[in-house]
Amino acid sequence: MSITVGERPDTSAELVEQFRGLQTSTIGSVLDDLGLGGAILNIKPLAKGMSFVGAALTVKEVTGVQHSYKPEDFALGMVVDRIRPLDVVVIDNGGQQVSTWGGLASLTAARNGASGLVVDGGIRDADEIVELGFAAFPRHIVPFSAKTRVKIIEINTTVKIDGVSVAAGDILVGDSTGIVRVPLERAAEVAARAGLLARQDKQAVADIKSGMSFTDALRKFSNA
């Protein structure tokens, strides 16, 4: 078994917390304005109301038919044991309909302080994960085990999730609308812009509730 383990940048908790309370819609608008992309459109929360904010712990896997790999090739323990507080586990399994994560991994990840999970592939034990309240965002929910089907080949490298490149340490935010990826090197700038936009939206809501028209409420910030 050979797994490539990359060097992971140190994403500060203070930087992650700057995104707390910001909606993916708001962050997505800023990413769009800056030409950064990063909207993950086709992976949704396991249950209504799940959300997360955190730094990416990335995992790359390959999948085959049953008995393609040895059981020890699915070295999920190497991933779970690396989880730090505010991590989001990000697994690139190429969209395969095979489970690569379940209830026990969710329990341990939550106890290690993980904020959430994004899987471009499958998970199982959905009811357990929902009951636990762990914010899991999978492409598929399936009963098939990863054992002898999945091999972990990289940890903390750059992966592709729904066509979006995610590097170790990037900031991810997920809510009912979707998931956005913020490159670590632009995170402070994006957070500042998104915070301003959120405050403008809040003011527009107050203005509309006080009787201002939609057009006039938006015009106040059109040249800001």
C-alpha cells in the first residue's frame, strides 16, 4: 500500500471564522466577481439544514469492482486520524456509486472536531449520520461497502470535486444552496468582500421591510 501524503498549509481558525454566518450565495457572488469559480453545484446536504465552514483535508481515491483491491488499501484511518478542528474532509472518488464513508467515520470525525464532509462519491449509514448531526454532503447514498472496491491513493493533495479543483487547506462553505470553494491565498479578500455584501443585503432587507421598493433598495449599493 502506497499513499502520497502532501504538505498541508496551515489554515488559521481566525481565517475560517471570517466565513462563519456567510451564505454560499453571498460568497458565490464574490467568487464570480473575482473570476475565481469554485461553485460545487451537484453535491447537496444529506439532510435539510446541514451546513459547514472549514478547511479542506483532501483525499483522492480510485474505485474498481469488488475484490479489485486489498482491504487494507482502503486506509480510511489514515484520513480520520489526521482530522483537526474545523476541518472539512473532501473526498474525490470520481462520482462512483460506492460508499467511502459511514456512521463510525462520522462519529470519530465529529469527535475530532471536523466541521463537515464532502464526497464526490457515495456514503452509507445515512440515518446514523443525520441523527449524529454531522454535516455530510455526498453525491450518492448507497449500501455498498468500500472494502476491496476502493483504494486511497493521496491525502492532502489537489483533488477534483464536481469538476472544481480543491487544494488542501482551501476554505469550503456548504449550506442548503450548495458548496463553494475559496482558494486559501484569496480567502481574506473574499471574506472581506462577502462580509460587506452580506451587510448590504441586510440593510436592503430592512429598507424593503420599511416600505422601500426593491429597485430603490438595490440602487443604494449599486455603485458601492
